[in-house]
Amino acid sequence: GVDPEGKGCVFSYDAIGSVERVFYNSSGTGNELVQPLLDNQLGWKQQRSMRTDVPIDEAVSLVKAAFTGAGERDIYTGDSVDICIVTTGGVKEEKFELKGD
């Protein structure tokens, strides 16, 4: 989403309904495969400062790469991903097919 200051925001939630604002997040059946990639490419855990200036096209490419890998290794990930790009100008939706079988 976009907060009142026009900055992008992500919220994580858990099974009991707790909500937390975070910079990035992954959940679901492919989480164990996607989260390490996000940590490496965005959080740069124990390497450098967290990236906060990721261009939209790079972020979308990262999402596609993460889900492509998860889709190949986790049968529950599904056959496609609905990517929602939220900006101050609105929401753009893109469907990304993972598998052709």
C-alpha cells in the first residue's frame, strides 16, 4: 500500500490476526523458498544496509524470480501469481504465469 505520506508500505499478519508494518514480507506455502531471496536482495542481512530505493521494474522482476523458483520446488505454490503494483497513482495488476503444464 501507500501510507499518508506517500511512502510504500507492506504489512505482515499472522494466524491470530496480529499485524505489523514491515519493509518486505513473504508468507504461504512457498515462504521458506521466497523469504531467503528477499532477505538477500532487499534486506541484505549481515551484508550492507537494507535497500529502500528499489525501482518498480526491479521489484517486479524480483517477485517473478522468487515465485518462479518457489513454483518449481513447491507444488502448492500454484500456476500463476497476481502481482499488484501499488503507487500513489493507483493500483496496476499483472498476472504472471509460472507453469505451462
